[in-house]
Amino acid sequence: MAKIVNPDQEKIKYANNRRILHLLIKRRELSKQEISRITRISITTVAGNINRLIEDNLAEEAGVADSTGGRKPMIIRFLPDARYAFGVDFASNHLTASNKIKVVLINLDAEVRDQEIFDYNKFSSINEIMYYLKDLTKDITERNNIRVKNILGIGFALPGPVNENKKILELAPNLAASLGMKNVNFKNYENLFPFPIFVENEANAASYGELMLGTAQHKHNLVYLSINRGIGAGLIVRGHIYKGNNRRAGEVGHMTVASNGVLCTCGRKDCWEIYAASGALIRKFNKQSERKITDTKQFLEKLKSRNPDAVEIWDKYLDYLALGINNIILSFDPHYIIIGGEISEFNSMLIEPLQERIFKNNSFYGRSDLQILLSHLRKDASLIGAALLPFQKLFYGNNKII
Ligand SMILES: [Zn+2]
């Protein structure tokens, strides 16, 4: 006779298992008795779960604790280097003029164990890049003496709408057209790697990173704005990434914010990112000034040295940035607006003047109603978020997407 599985019991079993693992990750070392006391899970269940974690090499016995009497309890220690994951960020340009792809290897504590950065201009197709990544991840795995079976996957942060189930990047207007970044099916590359592939929109990946490790760990409603050469938003609702009916929510960079007739890479006119993405600063500066610049970092230097053109452009830029953020606040009423991407490098020159504009003459919101913050993980948020995707199953069992 087939064994009847009670779904509720399975759920409870699973929830206990995750609670014990999360507690151990947080506290690092605990005895089974302490785990049982804190979680109020029976000592027998705790012992069974701990045995499984030890079998999976996620924890080890680490000597005995002091005891006030009776048998001394065994200390159980979490092992963060039990599993690894790769993250790849196609989106960030790391304040440089050239187009970079960054690859990172992290452990279960999201500590970076190794990283590489390379220029994608030397490749003529996404195929070539994926083959290069195949060799690169193999090298990184070998030089760190990591067993392939302990790598849970490779996560990609991609600059455009992504269907994470079908593993398709639908469109990437800001990536070089020569790479053919339209309807890229990452399932075609699954056989290249000895571990699973995960894909996510870069702003969603970054917001996931912030949710797991950064600013948003306690309050769980936020809009993460990734401001690079384009603008994307990751929407977190009660701790879940909200993606919407067609999984395209958060394409806020293409909200119409003006009526000047300026054409966007998406084919529409006067999209927010034309005025408020970091590329706008370079474009406007080069139009206005004799001395040309090639990247955002150079603009930041001009601004710091109070170059009059840079100061004037920055002032107007902040007006547009505030305009879009106000629309977002009115739509979502979040706990936090978190600003990431390369614009977060502008630090204090950004946040205070931006808040001033957002809350000035604002009859709906005041400063105490929400927080506008810089990304905790800064320009690496999407990269780290991508690398965390393969850990989702281990930590949560299901992905946190609604
Ligand atoms: Zn557009």
C-alpha cells in the first residue's frame, strides 16, 4: 500500500527544518538543547534535523559546551563553506566606459570567495560569452579546490524583463545590439555548466540581495531602484519579489515623464531613463562642455570640483530623478526606496538634495513617512543577489516570487 503523506505534516516538518537551519546560520554555534529551547521544537526533532545537516556537511560537531551539571552538551557549528554559488552580472558597468561583466563566487554567508571581471566588447555573441563563462567558472572552481557537487548553481542578473521559469531574457535594449540580447533562452546553455542556471532581472536580483543581506532585512516592503545606463525597479512586497502578470513589473525606466519628443532605446519617447539614468549625465555634459567625459566617475569628479556645467546638469538631473520617484511612491507607498546601481556612488551629494526635492510641497508624503536610502550592497547588489538565487531552495524551499 502506498504511504499516505499528510501535506500539513510535511509542511511542518519542512518549516521546522528551515527554522533550525536559519537559527544555526544566525547564531553559528549552538547545542541541540539550546536550539530546542529557542525554537520550541522537541529535542528529538531537533536531533533528527541536526543529524541530517551533519550528513549534508552543512554543520559539524564542534566540541562540548560548559555545563552546570549532568552530561555536557555537544556544540553544533554551521559550516558556511559547505556550499557555493556563482553570480554573474551583465548589467553593471562599474563606473567605467567599457562594458564589463562581473563574476563572483560566494559561500553560504554570501562572502565573496573569488571574482573576475571581463570586457564583453571582445565577444560578438551571447554564445561566445557563455562558452567563456563555462571555462572561467571551471577555472575558479579548480583554483579554489571546490568540489563541483557543492556548487548549487550559477545566477545571472540581466538588464531587461526576464521570465525566470522559462529562463528567457525577453529584451535588453541597453545591451549591445550586436550581442543579440533579445529573447535569449538560457535553457540552451544549461548543458554547458555542471550545475543549474538561474536567471533574474537585475533590479529584482538586487532587491533580493538587499532583502537577504542589506537594508531591507526587517521591513519588507520596498522599491529598489537600479540606476545605471538604464533604470529598473525591483518591487518587494512583504518579503516577496512582485513580478506581475507578465513578469514585467518594475520597468519604471520607461515611464513617460516629459513631452520633449526624445526617442528612447525602447522605441517610445521621453522615458524616465533618458533623463534620470546615469548615462544622461554624460550625454548632457558632453553636449554642453568643451571637455568631453566618457564615464560617470569622471562626471562625479567634475561635480566634486564644482565644475559649473556639471553642477547645472546635476541640479536638473535630480529634478527628474525626484519626479519619477514621486510617481513610484504614489503608486506603491513603500517602507523604503533604495537607490542602487552606479548612481549610488554619488553618496551624500545624492540623497539629501533628492529628499529635499521629493518632499518639497508634497501634500501626500513627508520625510517621516518613508525612508530613501542608498543601497547597502551598492553597485554589487545585483551581482550578489544573482549569486544568492541558487541558495533559495536550500534556505526557503520555494522561490520568493509572487
Ligand atoms: Zn523607453
